[in-house]
Amino acid sequence: MPNPKVIDIEHLLRTGNLLYKTFVTYSEFIVTGAEWYRESDERLGQAYYNVLSVIRPDIAKEIVGANCDPFYDNNLLPDFFAAVYKRW
């Protein structure tokens, strides 16, 4: 299986290329979230939620404010990953 690629989130934000987002795999989301975290000053939960909101806003809307939303609490990341994977 090929290695997942890092998605250029900044390019997606600049261009609003929504069609491209539908072709992102769950593995690419995981890799991109980790890369975004390393390059930003956000906490891990914030980084992953923000990447999700760009790549899959449909899933992000279902998760925001739920008991698995990691934006304010990194301890919710395992539940977040499970919820995202289930909806992917």
C-alpha cells in the first residue's frame, strides 16, 4: 500500500478547491493533521479538528460540540479518531 501523502491545507484554504477534498483518504487526513500540528502553534486536538474542518467539513459539523470534539481537550482524541473513521 502506498504511503499516504500530506495534503496542502493552506492551498485548499486559499483556493477553496472543494472537489479535491472528496478524494482525501482517512490515512491522508491522519498524516496531514500530524504535519499541521508540527508546523503550527495549535494543540493536537485543535490541529486535527481544524484539518478535518477543511478536508471534510461535513464530518466536522457532526462532531463540533459533541462528546468527542477534541478542540479544547486533547484527551478526547481517541474518541474523535473513532468517530471520524466511522463517518469517513
